[in-house]
Amino acid sequence: DQQVKQNSPSLSVQEGRISILNCDYTNSMFDYFLWYKKYPAEGPTFLISISSIKDKNEDGRFTVFLNKSAKHLSLHIVPSQPGDSAVYFCAAFRLTTLGRLYFGRGTQLTVWP
Amino acid sequence: SAVISQKPSRDICQRGTSLTIQCQVDSQVTMMFWYRQQPGQSLTLIATANQGSEATYESGFVIDKFPISRPNLTFSTLTVSNMSPEDSSIYLCSVGRGQFEKLFFGSGTQLSVL
């Protein structure tokens, strides 16, 4: 039962343009949503999070938008850089079950010059 | 952030053998978590390791197959027992910070079982 879904396995964007990665979830009880970035042979690196009571969180070039009615969130990267090329994971958890993150399968982002 | 050292980084093992993965954190933490990522799949929580008590396992994971030790607040081990090719995965330990809105991961152990 995949509670967090990333339906696009890959995304290719030109350097300087916007990258939009999407994520859908089924459990309306999630309290937090997170994005992780993963390079080959490394563990996932925390990128940005958003509480379920907010609809937007921004950190530098990264902005996460949450649409609770649609059970959808997205990560915007502006401007995209070649160093952003990695696999991006969407994850969610409930405060009642700390540490139990539900992950999507990831989206491979490629930023080309 | 947290510095998490995990070893081995990768291993190739024979069917029926066991492998113990070590995880060392740079500061004391109450809870440590072990995750698995099977090929082409998402990360899945195996168990939560608390110091001084038995680990709590998620549905589908059992102690006999994945015994966990947590001897102190900075260290934990996960053993993959009686391995089969289906155990070929990346195994990751992780710790939380603050209110756990952030979970930090080690670099992972790439396990291949022949």
C-alpha cells in the first residue's frame, strides 16, 4: 500500500529553468511532508519540509507547496543547476509515529547545461 | 545536522550467511531507525532501535531475521540473517533531530546476496 506516490520516475530540465517535482499522498493524517535528495552511493539528504498546517515553505532556491484538498505537494527548484541532478524523494510522517517516514519511489532529476 | 557513519558501505554475500551493519552517530540520540530500499522501490522502515529496550519492528519484519542491538546512545547494529537474494538492498540507519521534522540518514550499505 503506497501511501506516498511519485508518478514521474524522471525529469529533465535545462539549467536556469524551473524544476517541478510532484508527489501525491493518500493518508490525510500526515503531519509533515519532506523532500530528500540522493546522490549515488550516498544516503538521502534532507532538503526541505512543510507542516500540514501550511501551504508553502521556501528555502533559497527550493519551495515546497502543499495542497491538502488535492493531497498533493510539489517541490520547485528555481533556478535549476547541474548540481541539482539527483534522485528526489518525497516523504511524509505522522507525529504519533516518529521516525516512521513513508517514502515515494523517487524522481530522477537531470539538469543539463 | 547529524554525522552518521555506517559500515560496511557495500558487501557481496553468499546465500545463507549473515551480515552485521554498524551505525555510529556523532552525538547521543534517543531513537535510531533502520530503513531498507529494495531495487526500484521506496525506502521502508524496518525497525526503531531505542537504547535499553528491544527494538520495535514494523509489519513484515521480524527480530529473528533482522536482529538489532543498541548498546548505547550513539551506536546501533543491524544484522541481516540467513540471507537470500531477496535481501539484496540498500540498508540505511537514520536519526532524528528536534521534533523529528528532519530525519538524517547514513550513507547506506549496499548489500548483494548471491
